[in-house]
Amino acid sequence: MKKVLSAVAALGLAAGIATSASALELKVKGGYLVEGYSVSNSLGRFMPGSNGSGAGTAMATSVNPFSKVPGTKGDDARWFMHKFTIDATLKVNDAVSIKSRVRLIDWSTVWGSQDDTNVGNGANFAVKRLWMVYKSGIGQWEIGRRPAGAWEGNFVNNSTRADRIMWKSGKMLGDQFSMYAFYQKTTEGDAYYNTEADSYAVVTQRGDTALVAINPRYAGVSDDTDSDYYEVYGAFTGYGKTSLAVGYKRDRTKDFAGGYQVDVMRVKSYGHYPITDMFGMTYEFDYIWGDKDINNTVGTSYDVSGLAFMAAADLNFGAATADFSYFYISGDDNGSDKDLDAYSVAKGTGNDFEPLYILTGTQTGLLNNDSGSINAFGTAARSAGVHGFVAATDFQASEKLGFHGALGYAKSADERAGFDSDYGWEFNAGASYKLLDNLTYNLHFGWLATGDFFKMGDPMAETNDITLLYNNLNMSF
């Protein structure tokens, strides 16, 4: 089995390195995950063939024909999905290696074939990441499509991949201080014709010759339609860990007549401090600010700003641990002014951050948006921001058996006209059992006593409590 996986991983690398097999060292790890879900009052995890766009969870139902809330309660939705991932490292020599992530079954492929048959590659067998690592005399260089989106803790993280040229100091500055800097190409526009709204078109015909140029309707099209991001970072690990990063995003992908351009700065920080052997503290924040300038006749400009903050205290009693956390993302209480104050309507608290199974879970699209891209309830919540509170505990009953429990409450951070602020209370319970050293079974249950915010400003509506039950079998190698 290991030989088969190694062979597949080697093919997936597609590195094109012409050298003898004896000079290379291949290391392979990965895993296979099967998950089953049951969600009440739901419109379902996927729309068939969308390969990742979820309908999200329905929480409000109309009791009046003139209600503004969608007049559907939804129903119980149940499904299975799976993924198979290989992480391979091809070591060329002591200084150079190639790293990759290959998905033989992409996340998330729902059983029943809808997502396999409605996309060109069957939603599967994709080289998600491939980058080179070069350990030079002035630090480590990582060049290519590498992991991105994740930072220190899970808060407001969205693990993904990005094309970067990245430098890391390693231990060049001592054991306690480290740095990195990178340039990221998020979107490349200069390498292609700008086809935005058919901006390139046949503008005149001379005999048998067609003259192709910029459509006169879009005479103001920019010659720079890229989106780039830059970030520098420093961390000190003398007592616990403190890190600080500064970034700049320059987005010109919509820079044409009637479009817009964006310039955004950010500063973010993380700290984790073990106060005693039993007690520790963690914080994280991300503050963004900048401008979104509309290319119209009056040159409308929007001020962009947003704050995300998390603080947690953790207790360790050996087999039992407890965690008490508060998290916040800013919202926007006025959608018609020129201030864009919501931290992230698209991503919210982040897809990696799941202290609660439903409010911050990946299958409901509420405070994060991993699979609820057309969930109106989630869009409203992320636009209003959140104050969230969670108390969680874990108990390792034996080497194989563990238990989890959590209680949380959330409300909107910024009042919206006509809306209640209450998102609701949530209770979670879970268990995990290690069948083998590399095979674990997990069972989770969540119940959300849905708050009146999800009446969506309509006093004639009702809210429905949400329950979620899911289990998975996780194999790693």
C-alpha cells in the first residue's frame, strides 16, 4: 500500500526534475476522511453540481403571507462526503526540496456523484500546492504555490494556497527572534486580455481585416488588472510567543469604467503566554483599513475598516482541560453610507475557527462561510459582526477515549435597523475513540437555540432551533 501511495504522490508532484532516482528522497504523509452529516431545518449542504457552494441552513419561517422572510422552513438534510489527501516532500539534496499537496478525492466530494460529474476534472485528482524550498546562506526561500491563509491561531484563518515568493529568517537572528517577508500574486491580469464586460472587441472591419481593440465603452480600462499582497512578520519566543505582522493589499482586478480599485493595509498580532503549568492566556487581533474607490463620474470613495479580536484563557488539569474564550468581529450598522466597517462579510470568523459546531461550523454558513455562500442568514450575521462567548472542556478518559463539551452565546456587534441582536445559545457534545494508532472515530452533536436576529427584522417571522449531528472516520498515514 505504501509503495502505491508513494508512486501516486511522485506522479502528483509533476516537478519535472531530471535526475537519477538514487539521488532523491521521497517522504509521504496524508489521510482519508469520511464524514456523515444530519442538519435540521436545512436547505442542504450542496446544490447539485456546484462543487462547493452550499445553500446553508434555513432558520426562519413565515407565519404571514406578507412576511419578508423566505416562506420555507427547510427540512432535515443528511449526506456523506469524503476526501483523500497526500502531502509529499521530494528532497533533492540538503538545500533543495519540492513540497506538494495532492488531492485524489477533493474536499468536499458528496457521495452520490453530483459533484463528481458536473465539473471537468470530476472534482478530484488535483495538485493543490507545489512549491520549492531552498535553504540558502541568508535564510530559507519558499517559491511557488504554497500554504496560505492560515496564520498563528485558528481565529479568522482560512487555510488555502497562494502563489508566493517568501523569505524566512530561520535562526539567523538567534533562537528567540524570527522574521519572514513575502510577495503574493493573488490575481494576474496583465498576462491576459481583459475580458471584463467584453472590453476587447472587434471595433471596425476593413475589408477582410477585423481590427480588435478596447471597446470604446471601456476606454478607461486600466493596463494593470492585478491583485497583489505584501506582508512582513516578526516574532519573539522568549516567554511564550508574541508576533506582529504588517500587510498591504493592492487590488486592481475591477479597475475599469464603472468598476473600482482597492488599497488596504493591515496590522495583526498574536500572543500565547503560559502563566503557570496549569494556566495560560492567548490573544489575537487583525485590524484592516484603507479605501475602495469607485471609477464613476463623481469618483465615489469608501472608507474600509474592520477589526477582529479574540482572547482566551486555558486551564490544564492533566487529563482534563478547559478553555474560556471571547471573540469579536466588527459589523456595519449602516449599509448605505460610505463606511465599510464589517470585518469580512465573505469569511467572517474564518473557516478554520470552530469553537462551536453550528454558529462557527463549516456546514451552516453562519459566522463563517466555508460552504454557505448563498445563505442569506449568514450574510446578514457576518455583516452585523459578532460578540461571541464560549466555555469548552475536554476530558481524556483513557488513551483511546476522549470527550468534549461546549456552551456558547453570540450576539451581533453592530445593531441593524429593525433587527434583534440575539444570535442564540449553543450547546455542543462530542466524543472520539482511537480504533488504531492511525484510525479515529469521532461523533459530534450541536444544538442552537436560535435567537431573534434570524427573524431578519420581520416581527411576523418565527425562528427554528437547529440541531446538527455528524460523525467521521479519520485515517492518517
